[in-house]
Amino acid sequence: MFAVAACVLRRGALRYRDSRCTMATIVSGNKTSQQVKERLKKEVAEMKNQFSGFRPGLVVLQVGDRDDSNLYISMKLKAAAEIGINANHIRLPETATEDEVLRSIVAVNENPAVHGLIVQLPLDSINPINTEKVTNAVAPEKDVDGLTSINAGKLSRGDLGDCFIPCTPNGCMELISQTGVSVMGKNAVVIGRSKIVGAPMHDLLLWNHATVTTCHSKTPDLAEQVGRADILVVGAGRAEMVKGEWVKEGAVVIDCGINHIPDSSKASGKRVVGDVHYPSAKERAGFITPVPGGVGPMTVAMLMKNTVESAKRFLQTYTPGKWNIEYKKKKPHEPQPSDAEISWSCQSKPIGELAREVGLFSEEVEPYGRSRAKIQLNALKRMEKQPDGKYVVVTGITSTPLGEGKRTITLGLAQALGAHLNINAFACIQEPSPGSCFGTRGIVVGGGYSQIIPLEEVSLKSSGQNELISAASRLVMDAIKAHAHYENKLSEKALFDLLVPLRKGQRSVSPAQLNRLKKLGIEKSDPLTFTGTEIRRFVQLEIDPDTATDSGSLENEIMAILSLSSSEEEMQQRLAKIVVATNKSGDPVTTEDLVRCERPIGHAIERCPETCLDANCRVTESGHGADIGLEKFFNIKCHYSDLQPDVVVMVATVRTLKMHGGAPPNLKQLERGCCHLRRQVENAQAFGLPVIVAVNKFSSDTDAELELVCGQARQAGAFDAVQCTNWSEGGAGALALAEAVQRASKQPGQFRFLYDPQIPAADKLRTVAQKMYGVKDIVLSPKAKEKLALYTKQGFGNLPVCIAKTPLSLSNDPMLKGVPTNFMLPITDIRANAGAGFLCCLTESTVYADVSQYY
């Protein structure tokens, strides 16, 4: 009998000895890994407390359903749960292609909530997949397995603090440290040269100052090399290949192998052994890791350690709620170049780079060249739980035909908020149409150093939405004509066969047709059961040709629908409700009655100008002056979006106020013109929001004139009035405005609508006309009265109203400036834009009512 004693040397390491020989200390990976996980658990808890619930994120990506992979993944997920890491498992089917795997990796790479990505190998797919390509697709900063070429390259050149070390070698180093043996100056031998264990183990020992020899299957004197090793790491994948007599007396032996050999004493008929013959090696080694229970548990623990380390690196540059955006500064030139020259001198940031900086994923962005892109609406769904930012709407006074520079101020404000105040800010503006680009106002994409670039691309290259809308409008008009033609030429049975064709002895109705049946009160879905009367009611629209819409009105309503819709589903519902005519019984005929005419523009939904993501401040503009554009923005746009603005910015110029004051051009004239500014400030204040007047400074303006306007604005009740010089100075010239907006946005909001949509339509019209335009009363023409009665009967009386009048005056007469009083507003016609959700009311001066410009 031997007298055996045991003493604890270091954490997890036990040395056994007897009276005649010394046996190796068993270095327990189970115990050491548990200690590592306990330490990581505390670090994660500290992160959570310090950064408001922040948790490191880990994703394991698997292809196929291998049992061994499932076992390894379950171990990783269990360890992550113990530590507090938010781990998710993405399993792609065995039919997954290489492209599908790469797309999944890109999505995880771009997700800021994920800090570690593991691609579980092997990739068990029936399709050919390049494992090296897939591995290297993982972002290096999320490669917690340490397998990408970039991380391997950094390790090989000694950049240990700027890379992730593969988990098994990292675990080996942790176990070596448990022995208390210093690596520095030791002879180390690594058996195996795999990318996962052998090669990185060599580099890791080398840069920890060991003298390293790598051996492999072609090494002729393996036993001799092993005999010289102070530290021996074996990862060859061959059962018990290293014999005990090879091992140097007192050496540290780390066995990375996992092999199965036959063993009849086991229920499974086999047992797990390492690459080292453990019974003989422990007689000579100073320290040795068992198999199992040695390196294996450490691999998972080091994976968790790398994930936590990745999260720490992320937090070093992370500010909650802030974009990681780099603004390009441009110094203004004197004398100031033209808008085109300024645009040409600026290098626009690639749209993909900008999208990443503001937190968008590549799958959510559809590029249109280098400088433009459309954003998929699923991005909004992904961010729906994030809090809303401040909402700022920019409006103006009634301007000259040359405009006030409202868009220039909008862009300058966004520049100042973002680049100068470090606030996440978006400017939401409409795409300019060719008509506006070549009109008296110029390119209508801002100006000077507050413009959209590249100028020619924005001005001249359409994104295609106007063409889609025109095509859809023509399709609906053609469908109206086709229905009228076939109703006159074909029998009811022939029409029915055309609309619900017989295929393989069966007839079926489309969802749109089913909705029409329900509207008709026909509660049937099987066309074979329709009676003759039901067939006649279904196929005959009986459109009154005198009531059919025109293409211009239809295009306007479609554009308004796109602006007001918050989802593709809502857009389809609105398109289906467009009233295109009235039938001979006085009932509305909709696009849905024309059988699915609402479908062709389904892909144009991205035009919605309010698609702004995760912004602390959203700056948008309303068309024309506060009396018309702002009123419609609030009573229609905000009514349907449920978004409540926080601040109104009203743009004014000395030039325009002089026009409202009349001749001669002097300070008194300007002071008289400020009555119009006071009226428009009051119009904006009617909605309960703070109003800031932004005076767009021109080179011809004097200090006295600018001070007079600002003073008059404050006397009118404006929260503040500031001068803006961003046309010549960029965002710096709108900094005072941005700071005023910041202060105003902190005021307690009491937003309110101008009227209750449930009151009679005539009362809504009167309310808008009196409170916004200052009219004495409205006058409805016989045609308008008839239309109003019809639409009320059809159920449209509770819709908001949209008065289309000249933007050049508070009245309906474009020649009347200042603040006209004691006048009547004649309403000549009314159109039901049921799809868009409002009644469009035309005044006597209306030539063409493009209502889409107000949203």
C-alpha cells in the first residue's frame, strides 16, 4: 500500500504524491471554467447596471441539424444563459445555399445588439458552401471564435490586444496559467497545425515569449521533440498517440484531443480519450489536463469571455441613442460660388455608409445609385419599441413667387442639430418634381451651403415614383372605360365569365371581389351558388359617366395616399377606397369595384416622407404658408399618423414682408407688412405649439430691418425669433435656430386639432376659413352643396377637409396681400378623396389642385 496525500496548489490544480514517486497535478477545466463564468457573470451584471439594462448579445448560426452540432450549441446557449448573455440560435435548413448563409451573416454583422457571432461548423448543407468564405464573412469585431483571416493575421503578428483569440488555444493558456508555470523562456511544443488549435496555439505561445516548435504528421522525430517540451499542447486528433515515456519529467501537458475508442465495459461500447496516453503520461508530467473535463469546458468559457470582451469594446464607442455618424465639414468660400459649384465641390458620402452610420441594416436599404436609397418599412417595425424623438415642422408666411427659402432653412436646421449639437436629426422633404426644378423658385432642394447633393442627381434623376403613379392612374382610367365598354357590349353571363373565369371546372373570387360582394350584401364566396340577380349586381357597375374622376385628380389622391400611409397594408386599403365615380343609384364606385386596380403601385410605398428612423429630432416641412400647408399637415397628416409635433418653425424674409406692406420700400412699409407675420404666427399658435420665427437673411437685408422683424415676431407671441445665415454658412448659420428649437421642444406640449372631424363638413370648412384665412364666411355653390349632400349620404361627411386655394394670399385672390378682412370664400366644387381620407374643396381661384404638396 502507498501512503497517498493531496494538497491544493492553485485554483483547480491538484497534485497527488506518494512515498516513492510523484504523479501529475490534474488541471481541472471544469472548475476553472466555472470560475471564469462566475467572473464574467459579475462583469455582465455591472454592464447592465451601468448602461440601463445593456446585455452582451451572441448569435449561433447553424446550417442543418447534426446531433453533435446540436449538443455543442446547447452547451454554448446554456453557458450564455448562466452568465447573462442574450444568446440566440439561428438554424438554417440543410437546403440553405451559400448566398442565404452569407445574407444571414451580414444581417447579424449589422445588428448593434449582437456582439458575438459563431458559425457552427461543419455547415451541413446539401448545397456546396465555401466554409472559408463563410467564416471570413463574419465581422472581425464580432468573430468571437477568432477564426477570420483578419483575426488570425493580427494574432500571427502579435496584435493580441486588437483581435479575438480562438477559444481552444485561449482556454489552453488559461489552464497553463492555473499551474503557476511561467510561459516565458520555456520550450513549448505544439502537435497539430489546424487553424482552430495548432496554428493559433503556436502564435499565442510565441507572443507570450516561449520558444515554440510545431510538430505534425510529417515530423520524423516526434518523440524526441516531445521529450524536450516544458509545455506540451497536443491537438492532432489521434487517440493516445503521445506516449507517457515521451513526456519530459515535470512538463505541463495540455491535451486538446477528443477521440472515441472501443471499450466493452461501457454501455455505449466506447469511451472518450485524448491525444495523450493519460495513464502513462500522468506518471511523468508535472501538470496534465484530463479528457473529458479538461480543455473542452474551457473552450466554451473562453467563447463567453470573448463575447463579453466584444461587448466591452462596443461600449467604448457607444453612446446610448446616438448615431455613430461622421459629418464632413466644408469651409464656406468668399465670394460665394453658385449652388451648382458648391454641389460639385462636395463629395457626397456613399449612401450605404450613411445607412450603416444611422443604424440601418443593408437588407433594409435599397440603393438607387451612389447617393440615394429607399428604406424598407420593416426597419420601422424593427425600431418600433424605441422612443419617439422630437418632431419639428417647418412652415412659412405667404411668400412671393420666388419663395422664402423654407427648404434651405429645413436643411440648415438639420445640419445644425446634427453636426453642431450632436443630435440625431433627419430632414424629411419631398422629392422635387421637374416642374418645380425649372420654375421660378429654381431647383427646390435648398441652396448655398444648405442643399441636397449631388444637385443634378436630385433635380434631374427621378426615383420613378411619379412615373409609377402616372401609370397607376392611367390603369384606373382605362379600367373605367373598359367596364363601360364591356357592360354595353357583353351580356351579364359573358361579363361574369370574364371576371370569374371557369378553370378546371371551378370558379373562385379574388379578395377584392369578395370585398365587393360583402359591400353589396351578398354573403357568398362560391360563385357557382350565385343567383341571376346576384350576378347582375356583381358585374354591373352602372357608372354615371358625368361623375367619373379625371387623371389629374386621381394622381393627386394616389400621391396623398402614399404620403399618408404608414404600411403597405394601409396603403392597399386606402387605394381600394378611392372613389372613381358614382353609379346611377348615387352610390360610390371605388377602385376595388374595378377589381384589383389598387395593386400596380404596391412597390411605391417607400415614398412616404415620414420614414425617419431612430432620430432624436425629425425636421419636416409643410407646403406653402401656415394658413394652408401647416393647417393640412396638422388636421390631416397628424390626424392619421397619430404623431404630434413639438415645435413649429416659421420661415420669413424681409423681402416678402415688404411685399405685404406695400410701397414704398422702407422700414414703415416693412412694419406694416409684419401684420401678415403676426397673423401667420397666430395661425400656428392655434394648434397649441410653440412657434419660432426663422428670418432667412439675404445679403440685401439691413440690421435694422432684421431686428424689426425679430422684434415684431416676439411681440406676436413667438417663442423666439432668430436670424438664419445657413445659405452662406451652412449648419453654423442655423445654430441659433437649432438651440431655440431645443429649448422650445422642452416646453410642455398641448397640441390640439382645429376642429372635431365628426362635426358637419360645412362647419369644418367654415372653421378653417375663419380661423386660418380670416374670412367673414364661406359661400357654397349649388354644385358644392349637391356634392356635399351626396358625400354625406355616402358616409364621407366625417372626413377632414382640404381647402385648395391660392398659396399667394390669405384670401382666394392672389393679388390681395397683407391680412385681407371682411371677405367671403366661395367654395365652387368638392371632391371626395375617400382613399386619402379627406374632402378636397376647390375655391373660385383654384386652377389645378395638387393637394399632395401639403403632406
